[in-house]
Amino acid sequence: MNRRLRMAVLASAAALAVAIAAPAFAQETFKLGIVTFLSGPAADSFGVPARNGGQFVIDQLNKGAAPSPYEKVGFGGMKIEPVIIDENGGATKQVQELRNLYQRDNVDAVLGYIGSGDCLAVAPIAEELKKFLILMDCGTPRIFEESKYNYVFRTAAHATMDNVGLIRYMKAKNVKMETLSAINQDYAWGQDSRTDFVAAAGQLYPNAKLATDLLPKFGAGQYGTEISALVSAGSDVVYSSLWGGDLQSFILQASPRGLPKRSQLVFSAADHVLPPLGDKMPDGTIIGARGAYGLMSKKSPLNDWLFKGYEAANGVYPVQAAYRMTQAILGLKAAVEKAMAKNGGKKPSTDELVAAMTGLEWPSPGGLIQMKLADGHQAIQPIAFGRTKYNPDAKRVDLVDIEYFDAECVNPPAGVKSLDWIKGGMQGAKCK
Amino acid sequence: MNKGMHPLLMIALVAAVTLCGRVLPTWTLSLATIAAANALISLGIVVLARTGNVSFGQGLFYAGGGYCVALIANAWGLTDAVAQVIIGAICGGLLGLVIGPLIARYSGIFFGMLTLALSMVFYGALVKSTALGGSDGFNVGRPTLFGMSFADPREADFMLYAVAVVTTGIAGIAATILFRSEFGLASLAVRENNLRVEYLGLSANRIISINFVIAAIFAGASGAFALMAQRHIDPQFAYWTTSGEFVFVAVLAGNQSVAAVFVASMALELVRSFSNLYLPNTWQLVLGLFLLAVILFLPRGIGSLWVRSKRGTAKPGVATEREALP
């Protein structure tokens, strides 16, 4: 390498270092770090819909175009300035990027995270830095059941309600289940979902027998042998918590082999594959959406605003991740405005924000969100389930037989660990 | 022997870099801690690479060290940073002692594939162990130092930074001394021709095994640092992409200079972080272009920016000996 090129490389490195050192100031705006999958297997299913939902909501809020009770511009008059980061790359990278968001980019709060491992990893870091963090999605109940946090909130219910609700729906619709088979990915989400579903089935279907129990690896894509095992088991119900590309592959490979005709398919989190699968989705499949989201959402001015606005902006209707992002941002807005009403209209400090967010309740397109668990840090919310039915006129999969469950019917009460609650007969559940 | 940097000078350099942490902005401290930890494990790969073998499975020892430290910390409440590094190094070293002699009989691509396979076996076992949190992993508490705990985030970050830089610095100095030693030169000879080495009365297997154990010790200590910096461990530590990244840092650095490993590791972290901030949708592309640019314009690694090659004037033998010097 010649000397001049070498000097040029060193000089540009120095210039970069200077550029890095320049500080950024946040004035009368609210700087919000948003972390969601923009690449990797979860991007198409969850990450990108979440980002699109976030962009739509932030645009609307900054214009003051959202419906009541969110008419105020931005957060209490402060424009929202989003900084979007990719969640892909593992927990090590996420911890580092979270620190960078707080310490280098001086964001006022960070909101995001879809992967449970990422949530578990970033929560203690935010707590240690005494910075405001909202976990918007991630399934695992372990976050607040194993630790206690002051600066960390989760604005969506954890995965327990997905499976408890699913069993309650099946019972309500008199779905026969003498034998049960399960296929779940061999990583925490799949293993935990399977455990919850089997435990909940043990309560409401005490005579159901577990026939075939499969755990293919995450991202397998090919399910030939698994489908053979499921077809030959011929059980009444086949349960799965597969999602995204894995779920699509499974459905596409299972349908021609007659699995949907032989067994009732029940999927705990499948609404996001309805738009891509279209008429390939077998009719009569029971699906959940991790909330009363998308085609299962209840009609309200707030829901119409999100559903129609999102559809107009993105050409496809919003699914679970977009709803979860929306409810997180609206929750943060409600907390900021509550804190500002208390402190006389100043931009709230982190501690004022924490006080306002703890135990907060706010309306969202997916229903009322209540921070009732973990001393007001973990949300519970209502959930819905339905059956698929292809609508050839609209060229989309509709959902029929929709049933709603109240938040307190499918979520554990405060102070009880989820799995203990299920195994103890779901004491204290308030169902209509 | 060519004149290289004197070890005392290197100690002064490490001290200067450590003190530098007092004035650096807070966010760079944890970034530099991770970069130093990655440099440590990549240094192990460079050590091993001098015998002509590349391990694509250093994640095994990285995760082994990390899980060992995390389990001990949670079971017995041992939080001292220095003790954790030593435990990580011991665990990595023990694993290396078991695996090294078995694997030293293979060379080239077989060596690489076997290390990769073993690390993936470990990954698979970890994902299945629900008691260890499965694929989500688990958290550990904040590290302390000699009985002091640091409540202020900046002080805590600086403590970890200082321990990481000092440890990695000592490892770097040790590696430099090793490279210049008889054993280090014999390792280079194994790469050139292991049959001749055996004729000289040395055991090539033994040389490879010892280098393998050294690399494993570095990897275990590095795993302890990664754990302390992020307070969380999951099976991703043992995944092949993690191992691949360490190999990449080694390639990026080249084998001309120990200091280059640290510079390469820091550069990679900075590029990754800023591309993620400014180009969240295409950060992998930026990272790829950066790596490509280094390979194209600095084929002998970042180290060639300041270590001038005398390849043109010196004999090839001298050039290979120089490779070790910082």
C-alpha cells in the first residue's frame, strides 16, 4: 500500500472520530428510540409491520391527526423524533445498541423489542442506567416474574394469554379434543408455548391425551417427516405456535397431505400469515393474534383510524405487531401527558414518567390496556380468537366465529407466576 | 531477531489506553469493553493460526467460559470481575485441554469443520436446556471489583473497561513474547512443514494442542467479559456466526501486529454501531462493504497500515518472523 493511500485511510478514520464526538441536543422534542426487526426471519412477519405501524402513528401524532383521546400534537405538544434501530444480530448487539441510544444519542425513552431473549437482556441494562424502557412485544413471562424493575415496562400481555385464551375458545366452541398433537419450534417461544398450552389443556380438557409432540428446529422450513407423524397420529387437534416463514411452510406442506381435514388445526399466533397465504390457508383453522388485533379487532373510532390509515399507507391491513407498536406509543403518550399535567407542562423527567406509567390504563385500537401486573409494570389486555374462512370476492381470508375474552379471564392475577396459575386451575379468572 | 516494541513500552501503552477511559464519552466505554473482549478471542485465533489451523468454533470456549462464570455467579454470588475473568479463562482452558489433543491430529479444513461441529453441538445442547433458560438465556448480577460495587453507571462502565483493557493488554504482551519465543517460532514451523518439525524431535501435535489451549483460555476469558458487559448470556454465544465474527476480526487485523487485532475489533464495532444508527435497513450491507474494502485495499490486514513490509528486501524467512511483531 502506498503512503498516500495509507494517510488517506488514517485521516478519514480521524475525521470519523471527530464526527462521532459532536454531541446531539434534544430540545422541545421527544426523542424516541425504536427497536424492531428490520432484517432476519422475524422482519417480514413482525418487525416491518411494527415499524410501519410506528411510522404511521408517529406521523399522525406529530400532525395532531389522531382521534380522541390522543388529539394533542406529538407527546403533550412535543414533536416525536424517532430513531429506528434494527433488532437483528443477537442480544449482545442489542445491549450495546441500547447503551448507545441512551448514552450517545440521548434519547428520552426506548420502545421496542420483539425477541424474548432481547427483552431479557436489555431490561437490566435500562434499569442500571436508570432510563425509561418500554418492551412492546416479546412473549416470555419471565421478564417480570424473575426480576423486579422500576424503569422497565411492558405494554402488551405476555404469552400466557395466547394459550389460555385458545383453550377457553376451544371449550366455548365445543371443539372435541380427546387426543392432541403439537408441533413447535425448538427454542424458548416454542417450548414455552407448548408447556402453557398442554398445562391449560390439562385443566379444561383433563381427559385429553398428548399423542405426538414434535419440536423441529427453528427455521427448519421442511416438515415432511413431522407431517407424516401428525397424519398417522390422526389426533383430534394439532396445536402449533409456529410463526412467520415456518408457519407458512408448514401450512403449505400440510394442506395437500390432508392434515387440516383429519385434525382440527389450532395456531396460537397466526394472523400475520393470512395476507401472504390467502386462499392457501385451510378454512376452519382456529387462530389467535396475541390480542384482539387485525381482522379480530373490535370496531371503534381508534381502531378505524389505525386499520384504515395503515391499510392506505401500506397496502395491507395491520396485524399483531403493528397493533402492539401502536398501543406502546399511545401508552407512552398517555404517560407523558399525565406527567405533564402534574408537573405544570414541563417535559417530564424519567422518574416523573415512571410514576405516570406505573399502573396506567389507556384505550388502544386493540382494546383497553391495563398495567396491572408486576406492580404496575406489566400490561394485561383482552384477546380474541376466530376461525378462518376464505372470502373469494374480497380475495382475502376472513375470520368468523370470533370470540372475545376479557383481560382478567386469560391473564394471571398480580403476584402469581403464569405457569403456577395455569396448573393451579386458573384461580381468580374473571370471565363473562 | 528483529527489534520490536519493548515489553515495558507496551505496558505503558496499555496504561495510557486505560487512563484514556477517564475522558472518553460514556457510550464508548462499553463499546470498547466489547471490542477488547472480541480482540482477546481473536488474538487466540491468531495464536492458533500460526500453526496453520483456523478454529471456526471458538464460540464453544466463549460460551463455555461465559456459562461457567454465570452459573457460579448465580449459585454462589461470586461477582468479582477479576475472579470472573480467571474462572472464565480456567473453564475455557479446561475445555481446550479436553478437546485440543483430540482435534490436534487433524489439520486444515478438517480441523476447522470439527471445531465448528463441536461448538454447534454445544449450542444445540444449550438450546434444549430449559433449566438454563433455553434459547432465551438468563441474567446475572452486576460485577464488583475487590469488594467495591459501583452504583454510578459511568464508574461501573469504566471499571469493566479498565479490567478488559488491562487483561487484553496483558494477553497481547504475553502473545508477543510467545511469538518471539522458541515455542512460538516452532509453531510457525508447524505451519510450514510439520513433518520436518517432527524430524527435529518436536511433537507437532503437542505444539498445536498447546496453542489450542492458549486460544481456548483467551476465549473463555473473553466470554467472561462479554457476560459482565451485558449481564446476560444465551446460546447465541456458541452459535457459528459468533465464532465466524471472531475469525473475521482476525482476518481484518492480519497477522502482522498484535495491536492491529484491537484496532480491527474496535473499528468493526464502530462501523456496525454507526451503520445501524444511520442506515438501519442496510447496516449489514455497510458492514459487508467495509470488510470488502479492507480485504481489497489492505490484503494483509489493518496491521499493514503501520507495520511496513520489508518483504521486498528481506528473505521470506525473515518476513514470516516479522509477522509477530507489533
